[in-house]
Amino acid sequence: MTRLNETHDPELKSWVDAANAAQCDFPVQNLPFGVFRRKGSDEPYRCGVAIGDRIFDLAAAQTEFEGDAAVAAAACAGSTLNAFMALGPGHWSALRLALSRALREGAPQAARLRSHLVPQAQAEHALPAVIGDFTDFYASVYHATTVGRMFRPDNPLMPNYKWVPIAYHGRSSSIRVSGHRFARPMGQTKAPEAAEPAFGPSKRLDYELELGIFTGPGNEAGRRVPLAEAESHVFGLCVLNDWSARDIQAWEYQPLGPFLAKNFATTISPWIVTLEALEPFRCEWTRDASDPQPLPYLESPDNRGRGALDVQLEVCLETAKARAMGMGETRLSRGNFRHAYWTAFQMLAHHTSNGCNLQPGDLLGTGTQSGPDAKDVGSILELTAGGKSPVTLPTGETRSFIEDGDTVIMRAWCERPGYPRIGFGECAGTVVPAA
């Protein structure tokens, strides 16, 4: 099991100067993985590692590694990370250690490796993996309760919520990497006073502030992954926006849940922060004594002691008017994944508890991450009380829901006294008028 090692040393500095800045997302202690190429080029997409304001080109540096690190680097030679994800924690750690030693101050190969750096500003990204399957959980009790009160005031939480890690199977084909634009979704909606539904553009488009969990080695069909082994199947995490059309969802979701309300777009950040990089930010997972305690297959001392992840989250909005005025973005809210009702490892263990097989590169969404503070909400549905209390922006505009031309920008990071900031980068998507 991963614990702190030399790659987490807070005193480490990199010969890539930008990596040493206090608020840099990508210090040498982070080393997240992604897929990139030079912007506007016809180069093949390839795997890289973020360091400061640069990308270390793993495909170009194949001969720099030995042993398990060389095997891992070879698995990163293609246009996706799936083969690398499939190798498991031993190879992940070997490559992380080799990269840390190569990119830290004093590395003897520094001069030679500089030619393998690409400025992030000159790069464009593709999805980091072929995502075979996407499952979205509902792991914030605060979000579930608030939204439940809007639709079921007398019964906000279903009886199963505090027993079962609730989830639904999403659409992997419409997952896009940060920076994309998509058309406002069309669908059926029904106004309360209407005699029948109508078909047209959604008028209640929303975002959902989530983390995404990328799986590593899969499990054979019929074999459960016990909670004690779940950690070895988690490759890393990204930021995820599960866009949602609330008016379409309200009409279609009974009895089987959302369909067109969510299958049109999901945005993820380009970088995957490995579970090993998050080791200093593991923390205690607690369950209120008045709540049901997990069934045995979802319970372990290790999950209690260090199953939660202290990952801070924020969501910002930049309107077309703000861009035109040069005013930039406005923060709408913040959150923290440590408040999740279920840990990433419980989600994965539950997912496989019936023998369902996961595959390298599968993606699990955490569900909207809202917190105990009324201001820490992960959707505009909550922020505006279902559209009844619009937010006023610095431009003078108001928003009840997301409008055409709006860009939603999400970020995540970890901070702890004595350790450098570990960032996830941006997860941004822009809505354009319905086609």
C-alpha cells in the first residue's frame, strides 16, 4: 500500500523553474499524466507529464528509463494511457520515482531532458484514455438532501441512500476534454401547467462540480474487488463536470433516472493526478454516529483512517459579456471532496460487488460535491434555489441557469501546511446555441 516516500518530500525543487512557484498546480511532487500534442499541428497525440508550465514528453524520452520504469514508459508511448493504467501500482510508482529523480534540482540528465519539454501554452489535449464505461455516483449527502427537498419536500432522501452508494451508468461517447464547446441540448420538457410536453432547447441547463476517478487494472467478470484491494485499482483523479438539463431531467427521470438530460456532454480536465501524488492529503473518513454504518463489505479500518481525500474544489463562470468587457471569470462556489458520504474506494468496491468487471480507463464520477455550508454547493440548481433566487454577476447580469455563451470553469487542488500545492488544472466547457 502506498505511503509517503521520497517523491513527496516537500523540500524537493525542480530544474523547471515554474514548478517551484508557490501557487503552481504542477510542482515536482505532483507529476500528473495526460495526452497532448503541439497546438495546431498534425503530430500524433502522445502521453506527457505536467511539470510547472511545461509538459514532459514521455514518448520522446523512452530511452531515459530503466527496469519497471522503462516498461511503464513504454506503455505511455501511444496516444492513450490505458496500457499504462493496466500495469498497476508497482509500475506507476516506478515511473513516478524515475520522473521525480529526473526532474528535480540536481538531476545529472537535466540538460539532456530540456529538449523533451513542451510549453503548456503551445499544447492541445485529447482525452487521457479510451473511456470504455462511465458510471456517475451520487456521493454527496448534502447535495442529495438539498435537491431532494426541491422535488420531494417531505422525503428528501430515499431510504436506500445511506446504505447504498447510489449511481447510474452514463454515456462515455460524449465525454470531452477541457476547452470544448457544445450545443445546448434539445429534449422533451413539460411545464406544470401544460397539458402535454414540448420538444425544444433546455431552458434550465446546469453544471455539476465533481471529481472523476480513473480505474487502473481491471477485474475479471464475476470477481469482486474487496474494499481492502480497491486502492490498487484506482489510477488517479481528474475534475469532472456532469452537465445536466434540469427541465429535461424533471420530465424524464421517473422511473429509470436521467437519459437525455445528461448524455449530451461531460467535461473532464486533461490531467490525471495519481493516487500516489495525493498521499499527503489522505484523511480520516467519518460517518455520523446517528447514521447507519456501512455493511461489512464497505467497511475497513484503513478506509476509516485514510479513505477520504482532502481535495478542494471551485466552480467559476465567465459570460460572453464578461469576456467582451475583459472582466474574466466569477467564482460561484467552492467545495471539498472530504465531505463525500462514500469514499472513492467504497464506490469502486460497491461497483464490482456483484461481479461487474471494470477495465483500465473506466471513469467513475463522484456525483455533485456540495458541502455542509449553504454556500458550498456544486450546482447552480442549489445556488439559485431551483432558479428562484438568481445570482447577480459583476457585469450586472443575473443567472438562474447557464446561458448560451457561458463558460463554466472548474478547478481542484490540495493544500496542507508543510506541503506544496497539488493542482488538477482546469475543466472548462462553453455552451453555444442549440443546433
